[in-house]
Amino acid sequence: MAATRGPRPGALLAAALTLPGVVPQAVAQSVPDTGYIQFKYLDYRDWQPGARRMRVENPGLFVLKPLSESLVIEGSLVYDGMSGASPLYFNALSGASGEGVTDYRTAGDVRLTKYFDRFSIGVGVAYSHERDYISRAGSIEVRTWTADKNRTYAFGFAGSADRISADEGAVQGERKNVLDFLFGITQVLSPTSIVQSNITYSRGHGYFTDPYKLLDNRPDHRRILAWLTRYNEHFPSRDGTLQLAYRYIDDSFGADSNMLEVAWVQPLPHGWSVRPSLRYYTQKSAFFYFGPPVGSGLRPGEPYTADTRLSAFGAWTPGILVAKQLDDGWSVDLKLEYYEQRGSWRLGGDGSEGLLPFSARWIQVGVTKTF
Amino acid sequence: MSSSASAQRWACANLKMKALRIVVAGLVIAALGGCASYAPPQAWEKQYLALPAMQFDADKLDAKNIQHVYFSKEGSAGGYGVGGGGCGCN
Amino acid sequence: MRTARIVFAGKSHIPPFVGIRLDDRQWPRHNANVMKTLVSIALFAGWLGAAPAWAVAAGEAAPSLALPNAAGQEVALAKMRGGVVYVDFWASWCGPCKRSFPWMNEMARKYGAQGLTIVAVNVDKKREDADRFLKLLPAEFTVVFDPVGTTPAAWQVKSMPSSYLVDAEGKVVLVENGFKDERKADVEQRIRAALGMR
């Protein structure tokens, strides 16, 4: 009875995807049944008092597509265009006139996930290429869940093989190999709350030194144990969601850290939503970091660094994300974050001294289309 | 600085770090136990879990970009997942 | 030193796990490891899913269903004895439900005249979410609403969507968890069988 047939199923389906709150993946272990493509552009700038430093322009693409009702492929491609000055040691910037260098990086990754009734297996590869740094990585992730899907166990394993060859031939053919292990549990606590806790163990061997820093000589092995716990709770009366994250890292370099992040997602009328966030990070200095003047504490044959990233500091990141849902499965978002890192902000005091505050800001615009 | 004063400062900082960890662990446990009671939902009660804001990996490209920024500006990183590969921005 | 032996068929066997030669220092650690393994196995077996003693499975009598439709009139399964009923539990937030509606419309068109009634039970807490879904994917079958959740509990719904085929005697003949394209042909076959067609 052709006369009573409604609109083409495809058109209705496409229209239905505009329903707000319907995300391609209902809960993590459900198979995504709609694909989406996303383009984001990140514009990053950092500086220290009196001097601009790095500028990074980072366009990126991400695609997720279900190939069948149990097989999903996803992948991303990003490009980093970096220019500007970075410190040679402490806050002393590189380049004769402080103008610095230009560099680029291209990176891509692909992951294939197969879903079964009570478990899923995902296999991924990643490749990153810079003028002086090539990284290849492979990973496998197995997830398994209870019959009521309220608890998921995740087991991950990854290996990466990196090759470093710095300019001027000073460093050629150095390698760095890292093995990562992950064990995580996700537990739905109630109809409005969910928690996830992951422990990651990373063992690296090889070249960790930064060849662009003066006198930099790092140990040839690094072990990192990271424990991340995330908690989301929805408040139906306010229509908003609270997101909390806490991470503790134990690092063989000595740069142990604590991070706390809090955010609130608030939907607004007409498809708008806003997400203010605040992150605090505090870090101990590496055992081989010595404060100014450069070279103090340096002993022949012993590890040494004057890289402020391995100093003891605290850092704050206030941020805001604004998003709007449009018709036909389109949505746009804009994120703005400001970052500042200071020795005096380290929790408990004892931050590294003699360093200037480091500041950064980044803006990220994104467009997403479900299909 | 005399060794006993520096030892005292070290001991004090160590104690503060331990106290911080206990406080944060307490906050996490309170959030888990206090805000929401443990009542795992039935299949038909999962509408709020379907919201993007309730997902942990809703925006993968954003997470990738932001974690990359922090990896290049802070000493230690990780915990979110495995297999991203590296870069020269350590 | 302690070893355990099992005597079986006249021979003395030392099962690999049980009969181990350890000195006194190693036993406490060994015992602890055994306990940990046993506890892990027990927990693992536990979550693999102890099935409830009674389940809504094929062959069981269908639980009751009496819910209001969009106009407020009550729709009751008990009044549909003698006809085949396809009961589907859905929600606006359920991804596969978007694909199941066009298929259920097709089934209603093909077999409505032959005695098939489709009753789709909506479990959204807020009626406007369901209405928004229905505006985009109109239903050519009966839609009823249960925001409280007593009906899905009675039918022991394990996934969203879930559907149950009830025959003319009021017995459940098929339980489907989820909605998969690869199952469509088989479910349609079961509907035809229940209707006495073929």
C-alpha cells in the first residue's frame, strides 16, 4: 500500500539523530550504532613574563564508524604546527634573538573494536612523525562487563617504539621503548552516578633526555604508576552534571603529582550548553632537577636537568566550554582555557625557586556531525 | 641550612603530602558514598547514563588534544588510557 | 613438609596444584595465594551472572500489562487473549530503538490484519522526551506509557530495547534482548509461526 507509506526510513532516522542527549554510544559497553565525524582546531600560545614563547596551531580530525552491529572503527589525524621559543634552561629562551624554531608534527591512529555479548576486544595502532622524532605504537584493550552492564572491567596493554634524531647530528638513532599496562573498573553507582578508576603502569627504557636543553641528561629508564579516578553525577532537578577527577602519579623520575579536576555541565535552552571547569595540578621536582644557577648540582655521569617541566610547581587551569546542538546531527563547540604554572603554587610549599611563572592559553573550536 | 632544619622541612612537607592524599581520598570516598547511594539501575532506568555529559570518553579528540598539551608542559602524565604513542615534546 | 595426596583407582596421585613441596617458610604465602585465587574465582563466577530463580523466558506465562495510551485509555494484555501480541519496551534515549520503530511499523502493516498487535511500552520518566521521539518516528502501533517502571520490572527487562512475543494463549514464545538487524528475519519468522502462517 504505497499510499500509506511514510517518509523514507533514512530521512526519519537522520532526523531522529537530532534528539538532544542521544549520543552515538549509550553506555560505554553498548555498541555505538551511529557514526560521527569531528573536526577540531586548537590554537595554543604560551609565554612567561616579558617574553612570548611557543605558538601551536593544531587542526585535527576524528571519525567513528560502526562497520556492522558488532564492529566499530575509529581513527584520528592531527597536525601540530609549532613555532616560537622554548627555554634552553630555566627561563632562558632559545634562539639568538629569542625567535626560536619552527617545527611540525603529524600523527594518526586507528582502532578497531569487536563487540561480543559480554566482552569487547579493541586493537589499535598509532604513528607520530616529527622532523626529529618518530613514534610507533600498538595497543590492545579488552573490556568485559557484568550481565546487567553496571560494572565493566578494562584491561589494556600497549607498546611504543620511538626513534629520536636531533638536529645537527648530535643525537642520532636513539631509541625509547615504552610498555603500558592498564587495569580499570567502571561502576554505575545509581541511575544518576557512575565512577571509573584506572591504574596505569608504564615502563620505559631508552633515551629520555631532551636534546634541545642545555646539560640535559636523564636516566635511561622510567617507571610511572598513575591512578585516575573519575566520577560523574547527574542532577535531574537542575538538569546539570558534575564531573570530578582525581589522579595520583608515582614517578621514578621523582616528579610525583596530584591532580584534581572539577567541572559542571549545564544545558541551556535552544540546544546550548556550557561547561565551566577548574583543574589544579601539583608536582614534586625530579630527583635530578637542580634550581638556578644552571649547572649547580651537576655531577659528571649523574642525571641532570634544568628543564622547568621537571621542577616542583603547582598549576591552575580555569576553563569554559560552550556548545550548541544544531539540526541534522550537527553541533559546534568552543573551549577556552587559561593555564598558569608557578613554583609558589605547589601544594605544601617547597616549590622550585628562581623560576618565572609560566602561562598559556588555548582556544579550541570544534564541529561534529553524526551520520 | 643546617641538616636538622632541612630534615625538619622535609619531614613537614612529607607530612603535608600524606595529609593531602588522605584528604583527597576522603573527598573521593565521600563523593562516592555521600552524594549518591549505591543502587545500580535496572536496564530501563539508564536514561541519564546515556547523556554525553555522563560519559567518560564522549569527546575523544578533545581529550587527545588536551592531554597532549599537559604532557608537553608537565612532568608526569597518563592514567586515561594506553596506546597513544609518543612525541618529542616530553 | 606437607604434601596432599589423592588416592584414586588404587594409585596415589598428587594433583599438580595441591601436592607441592614447600618448606615451612613458604607455606603461609602459598596459602594466601591459594585463598586469593579461590576468592577471585568465586567473585568471577558470581558476576558472570547467577540467573534469577524465575525468569520471563520462552514457555512462561506472560506477566500482566495494563497501561494508559496517549489518549489516557487503558490497554490491557489480558483483553488481547486469542491474538498474538508483540510487546516492546523502548525509550527516547535508547539508540537501537530508532531502528526498531520502522521495523515494527513494517510488521504492523504486514500482519496487523492477520491478528498481530504490537504494544510498545515507553519507560521515559518525562513524557515530553517520548513525545519528541514519536514526532520524529511516528508509530503505526499502540504506544503505552509507564514512567514509574513497574511493568518493565514485572517483565524482568534486561536491556533496552527488549521485546517479547506472546501467543494467543498468553504464553511468552520469544524474548529478544536488544534490537539487531541480523535478528529481524528470524523474529519475523517467529511472528508468522505464532500467527499460524507459513
